[in-house]
Amino acid sequence: MVDLDTQQNFTNPLIHINEDEIMIEWWNKDGSRKLTVFANVTEIDYLKVTKENTTDNKPLSGVTMEDDTISASEFNTLWQWLLKGE
């Protein structure tokens, strides 16, 4: 289980709830990683975004994204990714 009280390398989460889904989004403190989790009655999905430092001024330059469906037990791996330092 992830202990949120002892991990301070992330921003306070943005939480959005509607009748179908809960969305929780965190950024790590340096802004280079974002984790968004979407949960509904049947599944949990995630979106990982990594932003590398780049001198290219094109939108989304240096940005990589990954999304998939996960089980609750796999969340710790994603959380550790968010907290990983550069």
C-alpha cells in the first residue's frame, strides 16, 4: 500500500468526480511527470506523461505518453514512477 503522508515529491491531486467516473491527477514537484488515474465501476485506467527538457519550441516536443488499464495492485508501480527523480 502507498503511504501518501510520507511521499512529498508530488503536488496535491486534482480530483474530479462525476456520476460515471473518478479522475485523480498528480504532477511530480519538478513538473516533468504527470499521472492521471480514471476509475469507474468496471476498471481503472491511467495516463502517464513524461516531459523531457528540450530546446525545441514545438508544442508537445519532448513529451511521451502511455496509457493502459491496471489492477489496483499495480498502482504502487505507477506511484513509484511518479516519484522518481530526474
